[in-house]
Amino acid sequence: MTIGRAIVVGTDGSPRGDAALRWAFEIGAHAGDTVRAILVRPRDTLLPGTSFTIQPHGRVPEVGYSLDEHIAGLGIETAASVETRTVHGDPATELVTASADADLLVLGTHRGGAMADLVLGSVGRECVRFSRCPVVVITPEAVHRLAPA
């Protein structure tokens, strides 16, 4: 008996996160596989000496956001089973940790520019660098190929 693969997808409800989900469900996963969609809510980071918070990792879904409902709303047909999980922490750290028992990590990335990467870091870059499994990165240029017609 063949045991299916575990595919971890980092998502945040953005078009690039949706593209990563579409790729995982429609291209990466097969019957018997499990797609684990993970939403990482970053901890608020205070700027030193202020009461302002910054969110360096992109979109943070609103309170009441349901990952299960969001995925169902995408209308993606798949033979794989789906698991969802919402965690709090550093997105790169949480996704790299999840890669430890995965066969594949899928994530969308944005082009933030050299200054954004220097100041804020890059979740995609950290995942590619430290993941314990192969990584598929959906670029902004590839998103249009995975959008519904």
C-alpha cells in the first residue's frame, strides 16, 4: 500500500497565496496525498520607542477570517485530503518547521525589491534556504497562469 505525500502550503488569503493553493491542489497533489494549508499570523512587532506595529510579512487576514471558508470559496477540485491550520509566529520559521515532516513546501512570493528584502527579510528566501523538503515557489509572473479562466 502506498502512503500519500504531505504537501504544506503557506497561504495568507492573497492572490499569491491562492496561486500556491491552486498549484498544490491542481498540479502537485494526487489521490491519497494530504495538502496542509497553513496560515501564519505574525506576532505584532513594535517599533522601538513607539506604540506602532509593523507587519513585515505581507497581508494579515482580518479577525474572523476562516481559512477553511476561504479555501472552499476558491472552488478547487482535488482528490487530495485537505488539512488547515492557523498558527502564530514568524512565517518563515513556522513554514520551515512544518517542512520537517512534509514531502513538498509550496508558497507564493512577491517581488519586494532589494530594499524591502534588505530591511524586512523574505519569507520565501528563508524557506528556500532552510526547508527540509523540496520547495515550489509561485512567482508573481506565474500567478496569472494559475488564476481561474
